[in-house]
Amino acid sequence: MTTIPSRLAQVTRISSSRADARLRVIDLYRGWVRAAPEICTLYALSVTPAYVRHCIRQKFEQNRHVTDPRAIEVLLLKGQQELQETVNCWKQTDHIYGILLKNQERPQRTFLQKFYEGRDEDVVLPAASGVV
């Protein structure tokens, strides 16, 4: 399958209102959901498109609470960039497994557990292993 890099390119723009931002988020979500079968085919994933759609839904639900218009714009730009890079096959299979399919939530840890790990921040996440 041939990829056309400019196929998903969009001009950068700022939403004029919350309603406009909401419509753009819904449009981005639809783009991801429609691309799920193509993603499974391009990267020869061992999961179904329904599971990819489920993971996409979880990623969007993680940011449901964001209300700052500037933060929403940044998330929209990053989401559109990720979609374009994914569908144009500019990623490796490990990127898809690690970023899209792997659940990034970590269980709550006590201070001592964090201390024994050698770090006290939650922003450091382990690297993707490529195994589901």
C-alpha cells in the first residue's frame, strides 16, 4: 500500500470556541477509529481492529477532564500528528504496541516503594517492550 504523506496534512488553526474545539476533537477521534483496520494491516498487529478502537477510546477518555483551551489545542495538534505518522507508516511496530496499546497507568505506590525504585516522580515510565 502506497502512502501519500500529505494525505492527512492539515493547516494549523486555533479553535474559536469550546464548541469548535469539541467538534475538532470528535473529528480527530473519528479519524483514529476509521484508521484502526488500516493500522492493524500496516503494522501486522496481532490484535483486532476492535481492540485498537478500544485503546483509542481509552486514550481519549484519559484527557476528557481537560478544560483549558490552550491545552486542548496542544492535544489536538499532537493527536493529529500521531495519526498522520501512524497511518503513513512512519512508526515501528513497537511504537504502536508501546504507545497506543499499552496501558500507561501505574498502580499507586507508597513513599517507600518509590524510594526503593530510586525515583520519586511518576513521570518516568518504563520503555515499551513491544509485547502485549
